[in-house]
Amino acid sequence: MVDVIHGAPIEPLADPSLQRKGPRSPTNPKDFQQILSQKLEEGNHDLRFSSHAMQRLSSKEINLTSYDLTRIDGAVERAKAKGAKESLVLLGDLAFVISVENKTVITALIGSSLRERIFTNIDSAVIA
């Protein structure tokens, strides 16, 4: 089927990977883990996510983009360069407590859960 706007036909994109797709929400944590692992591999990131962090992200249906992962990875690298061991990384309305040495996201906090929280056992904070 060909749509027409202002008299000009609009052809569907030949490459299906370029066609707009609706938002995807994983149906269960295993799907989310699989998708996140794939994204991490595609971006060549060394970040790992603890099961606790995965549960937090999955329960709030937070899907991190490759760009988000690159920003988090960059923040971890900057913290590492300064000698940090455990860092709080802020990304928009998301916060991650990350083991800098292991490049492992220990926990994730989202939006309103950031208010009135106390972060302990960190030695640095980075705004990604």
C-alpha cells in the first residue's frame, strides 16, 4: 500500500530495519537481560549489570539505549581516571551505583525514588 501526502506518493522503506517501530517493552526480566546483553555487545561496552540492577530497570520498564550505555561507560572511565572505587552516576532522572573497578552496575534508581535517598559506600559522583 502506498500513502499519499500532498499528491506525492510515499513508498515504504525497502530496508525493514529502517522502518519505524513502536516502543518495545520486555515481557519478563530474562527478555530484558537478553536485550541488554545484546546492546552491550553491540556497543563494545564492558559494563555489567547485577541482578538487582536488572530487576530495578525491568520493573520500571527502563530500556537503556546504546547512547545511554556509552554515556554511563564514559562516566565510569572518568571516575576510574580519578581513582574512584564506587561511584554514583547520574543520567537524567536515573541514578546508578557502580563498582568502578569491576565496571558493574550494582543498583539503579529511577525518578521519584531518588528523592530523600541517601547514598552510602560511594566515593564519587559523576553526571553522565
